[in-house]
Amino acid sequence: MVKILAACGAGVNSSHQIKEAVETEMRNRGYQVEVDAVMVKDLTADLMSKYDIFTPIAKSDVGFEINIPVVEAGPILYRIPAMSGPVFDELESVIKKIK
């Protein structure tokens, strides 16, 4: 199981849309993933250490070094395959490297 952390400003809307889209797409591609959604302000190094991949809505200064792969997932929200496809492809590439 690959654990992914999604984050947005409020931790309510965008990160949950990213969560649902990533879980669905990666499962359709044959990967077991679990995505949690949080507010950017709630990120800590300890929390981040429990995940394999970080998918923020946009590049954010979280105040500490992120030691896991980061895949910016904002384009997923547009629901346009030409924009979201490359994000899913990058996630798949990172998952393959982790496995």
C-alpha cells in the first residue's frame, strides 16, 4: 500500500478532490494507494514521515525539509485529461520507484 498525503489551504475541498481522483486513477492503473487530505498549516515533519508521496495543490513553503517525493496535483482539479494526465503519469512513475 502506497500512502499519499494531499494538502490544500483549508483541507476540505481541493485536497479531497485530489484524494478521490488519485485513489480512483491509481487503482484503475493497478496500484494500491491510500490518500489522506489535510490543511497545509497542519503539516509537520512527523506527519509527513508517515507517507510515501506528498501531493499539494501548489508548491508551498511548509517550514521544514520534505523528505518524500512531491508531485504538485493542482492540475487534477481542472478535470481536463490533457492537464491531469501528466500528474497521474508522474505519480505512477514515483510509485514504481517506491515499489
